[in-house]
Amino acid sequence: PIPLIVDTGAANINLTLTPQAVKHIHVKFTGNSICGTSLTGKVCMREFIIPQLKIGPFSFQHVKGQLMPQVWSNHRSYFIESQASLHGVLGLG
């Protein structure tokens, strides 16, 4: 299991993982990049597909996600780092 942050305010994010998390699972990079604006400015993330993703009792096939270039929000003084923040974000996208 890989702990993730569930971000209910992330309407444009489906699954974003850190390089640390991707090391532990099978992903296939599509060759595409997703670019947008974050709190730190413009960011481009490599798109990947996870053949099978299990969340609790639910199983999903061919899940698209993005590889985040740095750990989520670790540049904020009020941010408390956790195992989930080191691995990525599951949003509502």
C-alpha cells in the first residue's frame, strides 16, 4: 500500500505521484506531459497509466496519473510532512 493525500479541493487532479511512489508500482509513461499552474508557478508533469489500481475493496483499470516533479507543498512553513505527502495526491479530477 502507498499512502496518499486525498485532496477534495483538487478538482483538476486525478492521481499525482512522486518519483518515490512510482518506484514501487508498475506505471507506463505515455510520452505526454500535462502542464498547468501551481502555487510555485508553471509546472509540467509526465503522464502515466497504471494498469490496475486498488483502493480498499475497489479495483480500477488503466488509471491515468501524473508524475509530480517535487514533494507536494513541502515549501510551506506550516506544512506537516507525512508518509502520504511523500507519495502523492488523489484528487477529484
